[in-house]
Amino acid sequence: MLQPVAFNPHCKLCPRLDAFLCEIKQRHPSYHARPVAPFGDNEARLLIVGLAPGLHGANASGRPFTGDYAGLMLYQTLFDFGFSNRPVSESRADGLQLHRCRITNAVKCLPPQNKPSTAEITQCNAYLAAELAGLAAHSVILALGTIAHQAVLKAYRLQSSQAAFGHHAVHKLPNALSLVDCYHTSRYNVQTKRLDQAMFSAVFVTITQLLQAHEPGSA
């Protein structure tokens, strides 16, 4: 695995992203417009990895998948499967808590057109590696989309050919971890029916089964 680096809320290692965030802060003074920290249980057994903060979502609220369309299905499903105490994520002050789950992004800063460069994904990967290193054996990583999937592989120095992305595919990783792939919960994917609630719930059934198989007292 890559050498882990603890999350830095003041990180400015990507000049293009830093300049873009400064521009956004000028246009929207109330927005967070800085690197967005992971959110959830520090002892999570499920780590959800997205792409990057959304302009008017996590980039504004300062919490992953909060305030944008992509969070609607995600947080509802987390609530349905017992990972959250509330079905809606509105702001950092809304009292929402995650149980046994944490959410992060492959890139912690908002990229222009929501498209980080390869260099920016690589630069940010050490932060993801630190999150992965903190997971207990038999934990599950849910990758929302191809970029998140590839970022997880990059953290482990694995090639894409060793675990190709596929919706609802399950891959084994070092330290007895499981990587589960899913289409991103983006507005485009949901509105075009590439991903619907039934498909997303089915992924979470698999995740729950993987976690339950290694709970104390399981057969």
C-alpha cells in the first residue's frame, strides 16, 4: 500500500484545485470550499468512497454527499440498512450520525467540471491510503464509480486488470478486505435508470452479508 498520510484540511498540494476553490470562495463566501474531510464512524467496517465533492453539495456543506443530489439515495439507503440515524443529510449541524460506516472521496477537493486530473487523483491518494490502512480485517469498501474503484486499487498498488470495475462486483483485497463496486449515485445515473433504488439496495444486501459473515458469533 502507499505510504499513508493523515488528512490535511488545509492541503494545497494541487495548484489547479486550490485556485479553483479560492475562486469559488469568492463567488460563494458561505461555502466550505476547502478539502472535505471524511465523515462517519472512526471504527467503521464499511468505507464508502465517492469521486469528489460536488460544487453545491459537499463543497458547500463541508460534508461528503451532503446537499447534493448524489446524497439522496445514498443516505436513504444507509438509513434503511441501519448505518445511519437519519434518512436525509442536510448540513453538518443536522444531527446525522453514521454507525459502523464512514464516507470519503477519492479526491478531497472540488475539481472543475467535476473531473479531477490523473495527477490530482494520484496526489490525493495517500489520504485514501490512510483511511484504508485504518480498516479492520474483513471490512468492506464500497466504490461508487470507476474513479473511486481505481483510486482504491492505486492505494494498494494494484493494477486495474487485477480487479476490473463492474456494478455489484466483489473483489478481495489485502488484509481480508472486500471491495464492492457500484455505479455512482449521481443525478445522471439515477435519472437515466442506470442505477435505481432496487439495484442500490441489492448492493447493500451483499455488503451486509459480507459484514455479517465475520461478526462475533457468526458461523
